[in-house]
Amino acid sequence: MWELLYLFLTLCQLLCCQAEATAAPVTPQSCSLDCIQQGRPACEYCRITRRDVRKALGFKSIERFGSCIPWPCFELLGNEDPKICQHYVQAPNDVKVEFLNDSNSQSDTIIVSWKPSYYGIAFLRGFQVSLQALGGTSVACQLFLFHRNLSLPTSHAQRVYKSDPFPGLSLGSQYAVTVMALPVPEEWESFYRSEIFSTRSCAEKNGFEQCKNDWYPKHIKVQQEGSAITVTFNLAPPNLGIRSYFSLCYINGRKKYTNIIPDLTTNKTHHSYQLSDLQEGTNYTCEIAANEVDAVRKMFNVHVEHSQKDASPRSVTPSLAFVLPLSLVAVAVLGGCLAIVIRRRTKLQMKKFDIQLDIINKHEEVGNQEELLSLRKNRLTPPRLLICYSSHEGPAHVKAVMQLGVFIQQHMATQVCLDLWDSLSVAEEGSMAWHCRQIRESDFVLVMCSRGFNQRPKPEDDDGDEDQAYSSDAIIQLIGAEVGRAKAWGQDLSKYMAAIFEYSEETDIPTELRLISHYVLTSDLPLLFSHLHGVALHRPGAYLKIDHISEKGFAKVPAGAALQWAIYEAGMALEGKGQHSLEEGD
């Protein structure tokens, strides 16, 4: 009998908990602070405004302290009964963020929901919800209190409580929301719960066709007639206000920029433009996008076929077709004979004056080598280079990579992107998202390979950098996958490069990166410069000479000397690390 009664009571308790769980969420009420302090039943779950807090605390300069400090329980709920604010309350559970559909297309609005904890729920006095933008200083807070006579039963731990809406959040941004249980205990631990979330992008909230930065041409058609390449693409919707576009085509490190301004009076849906001065028999990787900041670029390939030029034999009479080649042969024979006669006469004159031909030839060769090839100055912006590396080798290797970036940016006319220099954006976006965006936006990607690519450190040797090491490995694998995809599709691979410092070996370059150009630094600095700027190191009668990038001249400038010393220190550190590993193995 008692067993049946016990089972019945247990079943009733479960049904009650389920009923509480399925009950409607508890939303904030508008009620005064006096109502809460007097313990009226109508003030069960109330929002507390700044005016209420200012009135309770008795001063007007509350803004200077911010609105997200844990407000004193005694002052807000009255100090007639000190026991109200002396008990410990555990952190809330199941913190969730819900998006609201509002009419503002430029921002997002959220509501936060949560459940109270079982522990200390009878002494729970309210909640405080704060919202902060990651990487920023903007903070918003909401305070909610129960009336002073309320004591929640354990079953109310299944109830869902909600905040007021948080409007005006930037689209595509990361925020941290924190729900705090009140009263805050003296021991500051386990009294709050935080969640990090990202607001919706413009395309997620408003649709792809309503966002300037997210829009890109979906339909691209490439046609070739003779030597003319015509590209046709769909235009952006008129409501976006996009009036101009641009196109970039890549080949062997060189870019072909085309500015596109369509005539909307003739066609509002599509536009055609021509690509000129393209090499025949070559595959180009091209991009097209709206001429807006951070606009998404659409990639497409252009294969320039050999144009079939008419030999025009039909328009020439048969007699002329035979006479013309014979005339050319006759002219060539006469020219050859004349050259032989002139050369013999020159030799006879040199013998007469006792001049040696080999000395003249050597002098002419030296003169050709001393000619200089100037760098092109018609480039509008410097090339953008992203440097990726592995942190497995330790801080000395990372320092060498950083000094390489400093030298390249100062003396090689290149804009360098390095995660070490943009730590705030990396923390805000996340390492993988930051690197993916930089790979997409950079003109070139240089992977500094090292021994750490082929070996994993022990967990006890990570020194807290394990996540960073894993992230660098994932980024290198991502670049390897991009290289393999570009190779399979016949695209240009000149965007990607691999390099090692002199203390590393070529076997440290991963297999997937051996399809691209690789260099040994600092001896190959001129080759790297040639790759970045698309200029040849040598041509008939001339060679490239740029100050401070030669193998011997780079150390004459402070940045080059710092790079040389950093490479030396990294090599010594790795050598000492290798000896230490051998000793441990023995």
C-alpha cells in the first residue's frame, strides 16, 4: 500500500514538473520599486529602470559607474530583513538567445531566456542580464527583481524567464551575454552564466538581394570572338544603389584591372564588357564584384584560345603568292652575303691595328651586365601578402616570421598581413575566420614552412598555445586544399608560395605545397621580390637590381639586420631543442 502511494506521489511530482516546464515563459512586468520593496503579489517579476536605481541609491551620477555592476541587494529591496540578501544562489541554466524580426534592416534585435538553478532558488531575488560586444566597449544591461516576500519552490526551476529586447545590435558581429543570479554572493564564483553568439548577417536577415556587401553576380558568361573576350553578367537590383563594378584577372602574379560602369538606360538587368590585352593560349583566374567596400567577389575562369587569323591566300593571285616568298628568300640571301663581307673587312681592319676580338667581346659582356632594370611604377597599390606559419617551433621561430614581415613591408613595397599585428580582429572574428578572410582578400599567400609541420608537440610542452598550434595546422591544411583545387581546375597557382628559413630543410615543406613556388630565405629574397611584383630578374642585356634585397645587401638596413639576427637565434634555439630531445632519448 505504501509503495503504491509513493509511486503515485512521484508520478504527481513528475507531472507537476512537466506542467511547469510547458508553462508560458515569464516576461518582465512594469512595476515600481516601491511595489517590490513592499512585497505586493502583483510585482512578481519586474524590470528595474535607471530611474528606480538612481532613486534607491540616492545619487544622480549613476552613469559614470556604468549600468552593469551588480547592484546592492540591501539598497534595492530594503534592509528591514537582512536575511533576504545573505544566502547563496547558483548560476542560471539553459541560457539561450532568440532573434526578433524587426523593421530595421541595418541592425538585429535579441531576447535572452534562461532557467533558474535548483540550488538556492528559495532565496533568489532576481536576475541581471548584460550584453557586451566582443572587441568593443558598448555594454547594455537589464535588471529584474522579485518582490521581497516571494520565495520560489523547487519546481519553478523548470520555468523559463525572459529579458526585454536588446535592439540595435550590429549585423554580423559577435556578442557575449551574461545572466547573473541575485543576490551576488560574497564568494564570487558560479553565480553567473555567459554565452557568446553572433548576430545574423545582412543576407540572413534581409535576404541576399537586399545587401550591398553580400551581393555578387550569379550569372557570368564568357565569349571569345577572334582576339576579343566579352564577359556578360547580371546587374545588382536597383534598390541597392550599386552603380559601378570592377573585374580583376590574375596570371603569373600580374593583375589586369577593369573598371565597369554600365549604362542603366539601355539595360537594367545585364551588362557586357570586354577584356583586352590577354595572352593567347593562357588560363586566367578572374573576379568580378560590386565597387563597394568588402563586397563579395565572384570568381570565374577565362581560357584565351588562339585566334585563327586568315592567311588570306584567296585574296592574292597565284602568281603573287609564288613571287612574294621568292622575293623574301632573295633579300635574305643578299643580306647574309653583305654581312659576311662586312665582318671579314672588320677583321682585316682589326688585324691591321693589332686589336684582339676576345678583349672586345669581354668588354661588351661586362657592359651588358651593368645595365639595370627599373621597377614598374605604374602600380596603384602595393601587393597584399598574407604570411602563415606554424607556432610549433616556439617563440624564436615566430619572432623570425615577424621580422620577415617587417622587412618585406619596409623594403619590398608590399603590404603584409600577419595575425601577430591584428590580434584584436583575430580575437573578434576567430583565428580561422580571420585567416579565411585574409586568404580571400590578399593578392599573395606565403606559407613559412618549418619542422613543426610534420610533428605534433607533447601536451605538456604546449605552454598554453595548443589551440593556436591546432589553428595554424588547420590553416595550412586549408591552403593545401586550395592549392590542390586550383591545380585540378587548371587555375593560376602564383597566388600561393612556400618558403623556409635557412635553418630548415626542403623536406619541411608539406607535400601538398610542393606544387607552388618555394624559396629559401634570406638567399632568395630577390626571387620573392620578383614573384610579388611580376618583374623578371634577368633579361637580354639587363638584370634586376633593387637596393637592400640582395643576399649580401639586406643586412645593411636595420630591418634586415634584425631579420638576420632573429633567424640566427631561431636556428640556435631549434638546434638546442634537438640536442635536448636526443639526450632525453638516450
